[in-house]
Amino acid sequence: MGPHPTQAERDEILKLHFEKGYSTRLLARKTGFSRSEILNWIRDYHKNSQVTDITAKKSQLKKASEAKRILPKTRIRLR
């Protein structure tokens, strides 16, 4: 069993993955944590950030429906 990461270490690894595009294999090799452990952190991050994603999607839907209501209805006939 490997060393337990601190929250700061996890955050830094996730930052390198999401912002810099580092692969999980490279991160595992460089940090000494297993690839599956890093993949679990990524999965947990996505699961916990789902609330933010839903809020953002609701905002986008609201804007789209407002734009649809405001824009004049025009039909183009294709022949």
C-alpha cells in the first residue's frame, strides 16, 4: 500500500491533469501514486462538481429559451 496523499497533493495532481493536460499515466509515474487512485480522484471530482454543471446547464437553458421567445419566428421554405 502506497503513501496517503494530502488534499493539497490531490488538488495539485487534479490541476495538472485538467489545466495542463497531463495524462494519468504520466502523473502516476511522476508522483508515485497509482494510476487507478488518480482515476478515482478524477471520478470523485466529476461526481462532486456535478451540482455546478447542473446549475450551469439550467442557466444556459434559461438563456436559450429567452432568446427563442425574443427572436421573431421566421420560416424558410426549402424547395
